[in-house]
Amino acid sequence: MTALYLLAEEIAGRDLSILGLFHHADIVVKCIIIGLLSASVVCWAMTFEKLIRVWLVNREIKQLEKSGQTGTLPAAKSSGLVRAIIDAARTEWTEGARDGSTGEVRDRLELAMRSATKRQLKSIEQGLPFLATLGSAAPFVGLFGTVWGIMNSFTAIAQSKDTSLAVVAPGIAEALFATAVGLAAAIPAVVFYNQITVALGRAADRVAPAIVGLARSLSRGGVEGMN
């Protein structure tokens, strides 16, 4: 009886801080929490990288929009999306796009520049499936840790033969901590995935008219002067 009392007293006196909950959690729950935290770190790092690249693309699209409206070519020393579009236009021109009517030349240049734009945007999309998977799977992974922890808590309750809240609460709190970590990893992943996907879609919509204007200008003046 004394041993059961000491066990109940030990359970009731557990540290309920975040570190304490993690320290007293089962090894399976610990592995789940570590995995979710690691995935969350990757999520945030990937998100910042994607947001920076989207910002750079939007800045380059402004340059393309200005070029399409004025009929002037982008700066020869441009980089990123603008550089890819210029290189695609030059390659298409060199490989024979200049042969044919003005309309045919424009169509070929436009197709080449659209393909280059698509490749650039696709490169930014790499890694987004990870955010989507994390956003949908992390809550269930955390829930698995919670179920596992609650099973262990019930086992401890049965051993102590004490169902008071002081005995039950620490084990339940440790179990629910896994679900909290899962939600903390999933919510940012879903938000950032949606934001980046929408931003890339808007970028594609904005660059399309600029490409049409550039193709029209290039079909008339050529691309020999672009370096």
C-alpha cells in the first residue's frame, strides 16, 4: 500500500512545464515530438526561402511588365526570371525563329518565353508538396502520440489504483503535448503552402501579358543586341 502511495505521490508531483512534459513522456511520444519539431524547422526554413524567391520574381515581373508596356527590351544584365526569358528568346531566334512571317516569329518567341517562365516558377514550387504533406499529416501524427501516451497513462493509473485528478492529469498532459506539437507544425505549413501557391499563380497571370508584349517587340526588332 505504501508503494502505491509513493507511486501516486511521484506522479502527482511531476514537473508540468514543457520540458518536464517532454522529459517524462514515453520514448515513442518523444520520438514523435522530435520528428514533428524537426519537420517544423524545415517548414519555416523552406517558407522563408520560398517567400524571398517569390518576392524576387515579383520584382522581376514588374520589370517585364514595364518592358511589355513600353516595347523596350529588359536590361541585358538582368538575372533570374528576366535572364531566363531573354536567353529563351535568343535561343529560339538563333535556331530559326527569325524565318517566317512576323506572326509566326512572334508565336515561336512567345512559346519559348512562356516555357522559360514555367520552368522558373516550377523551380520555386519544389518543396511545396512537403508543406502540403506536413499540413495534412502532422495533426494525425501528433494524435497518434497522444493516443499512445494516454494508453500509458491508463496503465499507470491501473498500477497506482488511484483515479484522482492529481494522478491522472500529468500523464494526460504529456499525451496531449504531442497533439499540440502536431498542430503547431501543421498550421504554419497549411498557411504558407496556400500563400505561396496563390502568389505563384498570380505571378504567372501577371507575366503572361508582359510576354505577349515582349514577343511582339522582339518579332519586329530582333534579339541580336541582347547579351
